[in-house]
Amino acid sequence: MTDTALSSAPPLRRSHPRGALVAKVFEGVCFAAATALLVMLGGLLVSLFIGGWPAFQRFGLSFFTTTTWNPVTDVYGAAGPIVGTLVTSAIALMLALPVAGGVAFFLTELCPAPLRRPIGTAVELLAGIPSIVYGMWGLFVFAPLFSKYVQLPLMMKAEPGSLLEKLTTGVPNGSGVLSASIILAIMILPFMAATLRELLLTVPPAVRESAYGLGATTAEVVTKVTLPYVRAGAIGAVMLGLGRALGETMAVTFIIGNAHGMPASLFDSGSTIASTIANEFTEATSPVHSAALVALGLVLFIITFAVLALARLMLRRAEQRL
């Protein structure tokens, strides 16, 4: 065929690939879903700010620095619930993280093969128990035992003026900040353990076998091989557990004591943002009371957002180090 014939031939048209229209529709649906999520998040933030603005306008900075919470005189200070939320969540994380890590490492490194699936399934089932069940168990079972075998002996042994006395002052009825923290730790422990276990299972077997082949012990494999391998995901799992502890409502409401003042000790009664909203929202008759509760919801939203942002920052730094 000559060059003239080639130049006069009609240009070839590329046929549309199969599923091109479906792909465009799929992209549009995904974009709409992501946009809707951002719109809902922004709408939630704006609605909370508008609803809580009367409280911010009336009390100003004292809303965050005072502990007075008096619906009779319409004077509200959120320092007590804010501190209670942060303290109980921090203590719960400190108690749950070592145990969750131990459970995850045991299931992946030390547990006999026939027991791995049953124990792993039990951990996942514990993670799915409703929070109100934990709260009822904490109030009717854990609190009496905690009062009899922990609170009373420690308060009896505390010398006047000692640090132990300052940490254990309060009414030995089984409820308080430490009791709520322990219940929160029990709640987030299965979730963190199951997540860490799934992360550890992603470590290639060849990596572990190479470390064992070089003579490493189990502890060395865990601390120097598997844990650094999943470090980024482990940080995310820990922060997700902390986020759940920050927003927990019913279990904490049952056992923390629901006192609006600043807790003076680990055994003292306190409150959290979520428990305060759950206890008083149906009884808020005045506009200022309702605005104060909505403002508490905004504060909890900001705290949770800050925790997740911190998790993203830590994940980014961990990825840069790898």
C-alpha cells in the first residue's frame, strides 16, 4: 500500500471501553458521598456552635475555668466535666494499653495454634458488648467489690497528710473517677487488642522467621521486629481507643458519681461531658441550660477532633521515619 493510500484512509476511531459510563457514575457517587460527609460534619459543627453561643456569650471564658453548675440560678461552668473526661480517658488508656498489647502479642506469638481462634473470637465478642451492659455490671458487681477490697483497705492504710491520703479521699461507695476509668479500660481493651492483633497478623512470616533464625528471643522479635513494623497502624488503633473512651456515655454515667465539681482524688465523684449531657438534657427547661449542654457537646467534638488530628500527625511522623 502506497503512502498516498495510507494518507487517504479514514482515521481509526477508538471505541469506548466497556464500563466507561459505569465508571463515571461510580466516580460521581463516590464524590457525592465524600462531599455529603463533609457537609454533614460542617453542619454539625455550625449547629453546635449556634446552639451553644448563648452560653459562650453569657459566661465567656469562665465557662471553661469554673466548676459551678447550678440550674436553679442558671450559672454553668464546664471545668469539672472537661477535666473528668480527660482524666478518666487518660487513666483508662494507661490501664488498657499494656494489657491489650499483651493479649495481641500472646495471640500472635505465644498462643498454641488450637487456642488462637477461640481466644481471638472471645476478644472480638467482648468488643461488641453494649456499653450499658458494662455500666450495669460496674454498678451492681464491680462497685461493691471495689469498695470492699480496694477503697476501704487503701483508705485505712493511708497516713494523715500523706500522698496516699490525698489520692484516696472520698466516700468508699465503689463509684468515682478511678472506678469509671477502670470500666472504660475494660471497654476499650477488647477493641484495641483485636485491632492490634489484626495489625500483627499483617507482618510477613518471613520477617519473624528471619529474626528467630538469627537467634532472637520472642521478646526481641516483638520489640525490635513486629512492633516497629506495625508502629504506624498501632498508633492509630490506640488513638481510636482513646476516642471511644472520650465519648463513652452510659457506662461512665452509671459509676462515676455524677458530681459537677472538680474531683479532688481518684476515689472522689466526678462527671464527664457525655454523662452530664445524658443526665440533664431531658431536664433542661431554661434556654441557658440547654445552651450550656450544647456548648459541652461542642467542646467534646473539639477534643475528639484534636485527638484524631494528633493521631494523624503521629502517623505521618511514623511513616516519615520508616
